[in-house]
Amino acid sequence: MIRILANDGIHPDGQLLLEEANYEVDTNKIPQEELINKLQDYDAIIVRSATKVRKELIDACPRLKIIARAGVGLDNIDVDYAREKGIKVINTPKASSLAVAELVLGQIFSLSRYLYQANRAMPQTGSSEFKQLKKRYAQGLQVSGRKLGIIGFGRIGQELARLAMGIGMEVLATDLEERKVNVYIKPPAVENASLAVELQTVPMEQLLEESDFISIHVPSGKDLITAKEMAQMKKGVCIINTSRGGVISEADLLAALDSGQLAGAALDVFDNEPSPSEAVLQHPLISATPHIGASTLEAQRYIGLEIADAFIDFFGE
């Protein structure tokens, strides 16, 4: 019997699909240090970001045939080495794209209207300093007509572009190579209809100089955004990171916020997860969420089903 370890969990619908195919699915969490011994009894493993599948673990588990990442990034897996050993590595880029894009859009609204700051202040002084708070947070911006820079124009970046254009934002996207991408905007009240908008990606320098909001969607890249890039940005820009901790230099980010070069930031990912810097978490200009970009009920179901389908196709060959 095929044995699958869902070490970081799997949606019940995905588990049911696998079990109906007569696979055994174990959802009991095995600590990282014990995996090197216990994973030897499994044919496949499903991980999120918590479990690491490195060379030593791969070498210790000759029975392992497939590694699945329930999400987009693969930086917690030694992908090339696994594939050299004949192990299939998959992820689920389609399933969670909309969930991440919607979180970014929510943060754009939050940053533009000081929602995160007002929500902190109102419980503390809302009853005694209502007029002062109203004056403080009455200088928000409408996002329609503003420029959104998207760094990394894969599935999530394109999904975000679709949502942003739907509310009247202008999109500037940059990627590893300059290319044209068709983004399909679907009117919610019209069945079987969509509007194709062709976007030409632009150089990074142009994006940094012109954008009012910048959202990052790259699979990896330590210190991609540092003080150098922040200095090139339009003064008062807001930056959002839902990709990977470390993509933005947190020290440089704090300095840019303190100087006024950046007006605000929204972070869903951090250095040193699951113990982010207190300086980052407590900064009044940072709206923080605990790495929940892909964590909607719908996205988790789609991820589970996508993985189950991939496993059934793989083992059924």
C-alpha cells in the first residue's frame, strides 16, 4: 500500500480523495529531528513551510518517491537534489494564487486608509480622543488611479494585476525577463465573458521610480529590496511582501519608514519565522499578518485536491 505522510496537514477533502484511491494518509506531525528515521516508512510526503526536506533526509529515505509542497515556494526542499535522485517534486501554484492576491489587495486598502493604525488606536483612546484620531487618519488616499508595482509576474502577480485593474489601478509589473502577458478581467455579473488586457513588463528601475504601492511575488531572493532600492522609490510609497521573509532587508525597511521615504509596509512573511523581530512587529507603520497569504478555507481545499490529483496521476502511471 502507498503510504503518504502529510506532515504539515492536508484538507479533509484531499485526504478523502487519496484514501478513496486506497492510499494510507498519515496526518500525525513528526518532529523535524525524527523524520530522518520515520520518513523511511513512507512513499510520499506533503509539507508546507514548516517541514524541511534536505539532502540528508532524502538520502536516508530511499523509499521516497514524491515530495509535495502544499503552497508555492520550494525553498524548504532541496529540489534539484531530489530530482537527481529520481524523486518527483511538486507544488500547488494555482490553488492559492487568488487567496494571496486578495490579501495583498486588502493590505493596499488598509495602508491607503490607515485602517491598521486606526484599529490599534481606537480601542485605546477612541472614546477620549475621537476628534484627534479622526483628524489624524483623515488623510487617506483613494487607490483608484494609483500605480501598483508588482515584482514577480507569475500566477499570483497576474491574479493581483487582475484584481487591481478591476478597481482602477494602473499596473507596472517586472519579471526576470521583459515579456507581454495577457491578464483576463472577468466581470462578476457576466457569465462566460472576460476582457483580455495585455501588459508589457517594465524594467525594475521604472517600477521603483513610479509606483505608489509595490507588492513582491518572487519565490526567493535574499535582500532583493534593500536601502539602495528603497532610495530609488517614489517618496511615500507603501510596500507589501507576501512572498518570502528575507526578500526585504528588515533593517533597511525600518530605517526607510523612520525617515519617511516609505509611508507604510505590510508584511505577511518575516526573517526568523516563527519568531519575527519585535522591532518589526511593534513598528507603527507596519501592518503585520502571521503568514496567512494562502490560508483561506477555499484555497486550502483547492491545495488538498490538487495534491491528491497529482499523487493519483503519479502512482497510477
